[in-house]
Amino acid sequence: MNLVTKMGPLLMATLSLLISVEALTCSQCTVFNTERICLYQQGSCETNNNQMCALWTASSGGRILYGFQECSHMCLNQTFFLGKMTLEMKCCQDKSFCNKF
């Protein structure tokens, strides 16, 4: 038995595991307002290539001013304070629509 014949079953098992990994579906909104109403491009997106669901908000005095939701490659759970404004980035990949309000 040659190396290719021995590797065949292992390769098939690995490929079947990779194919069975499902993409997440994330909430998508290019801009939402203070009332959390989507103003532009409301819908959903599917993650791929190590993407996560992301929720970005800008708030002041505890009140959300605007934000957006998306599938994102670049996402870090962080909070920034700029004067009276708070910018918050939340990332998730535990379940579909985890970035929904």
C-alpha cells in the first residue's frame, strides 16, 4: 500500500469535517439610529474565511447615537472613550444573529 492509498481515508475524513462547519448568519445594517431603527441596507450576511458577527455603536450619556452591524474580518471586543462619546465594538461567533439587539 502506498502513501496516497493510506492518506485517502484520512483526507476524506478531514474534508468532510471542514465542509460540515457551517457559516454564521449575522444581522446586517449599514446605519441604525438612536431608536435602533435600521436606516440603510437592513438584512443579513453569512460569515466566511474566519469572519465574525460584529456590532459597532457610538453612544453618549448612555444613549446610542448610531451604529452598524456586519460580518467582519477585523473585530475586537473593545470600548473607546472620546470625550463624551463612547465607541463600542462587540464581536461574536457563538450562534447566528448573535450581533442582534
